Amino acid sequence: MSGTNGTHSGGPDPCVMVLFGASGDLTHRKLIPALFEASRRGWLPERFALVGVSRTAMTDDEFRERVWPTEKGKRIDAKEWGEFAQRLHYFAGDAGDPAMYAALDTHLGGIGVKSGVSAPGCSPNILFYLSVAPELYEPIIGCIGESGLVTEGRRWCSINPGAAPWQRIIVEKPFGSDLASAESLNRALGRVFEEDAIYRIDHYLGKELVQDILVLRFANSIFEPVWNRGHIDHVQVTAAETLGVGTRAGFYDHAGALRDMVQSHLMQVASLVAIEPPSEYNAAAIMRERIKLFSSAVPIPRERAPEWAALGRYGAGPDGPAYVNEKGVDPARGTETFAAMRVEFQNWRWSGVPFYLRSGKRLAAKVTEVVIQFNRPPTNIFRRLGPGAEPEDGNRLVIHVAPGEGLSLMVYGKVPGQEMRIAHTELELDYTERFGGEALEAYGPLLVDAMRGDRTLYKHRDEVEGSWRICQPLLESRRLHGAIEEYAPGSWGPRGADELLSRDGRKWHNPGGQPDGAGA
């Protein structure tokens, strides 16, 4: 049973997971492999079943064959897969049709009994997952509510709510396409589910090094005293990809880098860097601090949006066409494939410290990292000793989220020899080498958390609306979108992104020692 703080006190509850969009790409590429890995590690409840729902007509065996995952280019061992696959079932139907749900309810009851999740005549715990197109979210949520499958209100009014079956829902990003649509989605969810039964999933929050940000800050007394405006000059959060849009152009052309990455993933990562210490490690305490942080963001004037952000679009290169010539792209839509923005939080800890967020496709390297740039020493006692005796910059802490999970701290030291020469070096921590194990697909632990009733790594409705509120002026700015620059594939993005920092006397940290971004 989960506590009032939203953090579960035990293991995952027996449940039936209802996966809408079971024939989709996310199910095959991410969700089923994540569940299989969780089962392999013993994380799933012993009594668990999945019912995939989609309009495509399939038998259970055909569904199992379709989602059979691969490992290192080969299918998972048939015996190992076969044991897990018996937990997978399929139900053909249109999730947007209210008439389907009576039959689905009956089917779930049968699966619940067959898998041992529930007794005959009783409803099982149900975990809904929306892996469908965003425009289908609200119609499906409405159908779930009308069907009577959700009994959450009656559960809390019962004598023993812990003994009554629960219903929870996981909603896949995007949570709206702007502030108004996010508010509408939250209202639709709130009409059917209690807030603590809603799990807005952001797989970035499941990455090991993203979770480690809080451990780094609050389990090490050497960092927190200097984690503020008195010692930190600025913060950078980068998520760069070397590939273009590929086969996702149909979705991406309606989203763009600002909506797809910056407003969601990067804003969440930045929040973990910036929040105040929560009272304890649980969902309610952490969510409260993230909500407070987003509410302290300095509003961006829409008419001055180009001073706070830069957008770009990749041009043609040896490895592929320009974005505007990709199949499925409408050039008239003016979608950006690169976005950088500046955010400031007007609170006691961070006032005056800019946070720079950037993400883009067809860039120089595939990397996700957080850079904490510390101030330079207030005075240089070596300044009269000649060239080479002055630190180039302040210390820098880099959190390598992916690939190559780890930390690096740039420090200065004396170069051996007669002269006083100062040079910097990196103190490195490789997480895999030090702690062992392997990087896991982030979806697995998050799905198990939902079965446990733990929302610590999920988003509250006020967080979602708060991050949209920060980015909304950029979405509405005609000046900003009218100034999209083309950049060369393999560069670090458009010149405007460099100018965003250079106006403040700063520059991007570009991994690998490559030059700053250069537009085409």
C-alpha cells in the first residue's frame, strides 16, 4: 500500500497492465523489452499480466510473436522469452469507442483470475498505459471514466481502502503541446483519476545519472554549501543527437526541439540541479520543491524572446538531406530541430545565475550532460608570475548522463618544473567501472515504481503546467520563430545559440574539444 506521500512502502502490487497502443513502435522498442528485463531481474510482481489493446486483429500468440524483443541483434532465447510471454495477452478493439469497454472489463476480470491477480468475481488492480497518439489521450481517458472501470473515489470511502483494488494511469509524453492543452489534459485526467493515481512518465527521470543528481547534492556535504549563486556562475544542460528525424518526421514536425526536449526532459533535469533540499526522499516532498522552483522562474517577455532563446534547423550534409527536405516534413510549418534557451530562477539560491538549456539533432556528438560552472577565484595571487600562471576559468563539474555515465571535476594544479605554470586536469568517476552493473532501459524501473505506487520519478500536474508556463512565450513569439537559422550537420548548432551565451560573456561546453557551434 502506498502512503500519503506517494511513496510505496513495499514491493510492487499484483496487477494487470492495460497497454493502449499495443501495436505501436514504443511498445515494441521500449515497453515490452523494459518489462522483460524487469521480469528477468525479479522486479515484477509474481502475479502480473499485460493486456495489449489495439485495433489490429491479433491472437495472443501473434501479439507475443510481434513484440518478441532482440538482444545484440538476435531474438531473446526462445525458452526465456516463452516463460515471460505467457504473461502477455491481447484484446482487439478501438480504445476511443465507449462500447468496447464492457467487453474489455469482462476480459480483464478473466485475465485477473487466470494470472492470480484477483479472485473470481473481484476486479484486479489495473495499471493503464497510454502509448497512443497525443490526440487520443482525452477521448480514451473519457471512455475509461464512463466505463466504470475506475472506482478510486469509492475506494477511499471504503472501510479498508488498502484492500480495495486500485486503478492507476501512466501517460506518455507529450503532456500537451502548449500551456492550454496541458491544462486541458490535466482536467481530463482529474475528472477520472485522483492526482496520486496519475503517473506522467518522463523516461529521462529514470536515467541513473539523472537520479544521482540528488544523491550528489544531498549526500555529499562538500557540494551543497557551494551550490548557490555565491559560488556558481551558470549551469548548462545539453542533450545532443547526431541523427536526424529519420522515420519520426510525422510526429516531430508537429513538435520541434523546444516542445519535444527542452520543455520536458531538460527542464526536469535542470529542476533537480536547482531545487531546494526536500524534507525527505519521497514523491510529495520532491514534487513540492520542483513546483516552487518553476513558479520562481523569471517570466520571459514574448516581444524579447530572441534575447532568451535561439532556434535552428539542420541543413543538407553528406549523410542526408536538409530537414525541410526530409520525407513527411512540411517546410511551411517552420519547425526547429535545435533549441536553446536561458532560464533564471528568482529565488534566494539562484537569483542572477542563468541556466542554459539546449537540444538538437544532427549535432557534432551524441551526448547528454549537465555542466556546473563555478566562479573564478576572487583574486589571482599568481598574476605577476607571467604567462601560464593564471587559471583560465573557474572549476567545472560535468555530470555525464549518457553515454559513458559518470562525473568529471575540472581542477587546476602546478605543472612539474622550475617555473610556476598552472594547468587544469579532470578528476574522473566512471560509474560503470566503479559500481559495476550495466545501464538499464529507463522505462523498466519507472514501470515497476508505478506498480509500487511510487511517484517520486514522475511529474505532478503543477510541474507540467509550470514548465509550459516558462516556455509559452517562446512558442508564441513570431520574432523568434521568424529568425530560425540553418546550421551545418556535425556542428554544434546555429550561431544564435553561441550568441545567447556570448552576450553574457560565456560559452557552451562542447564535449570532445570541438569548436563552438557554427551556422551554415
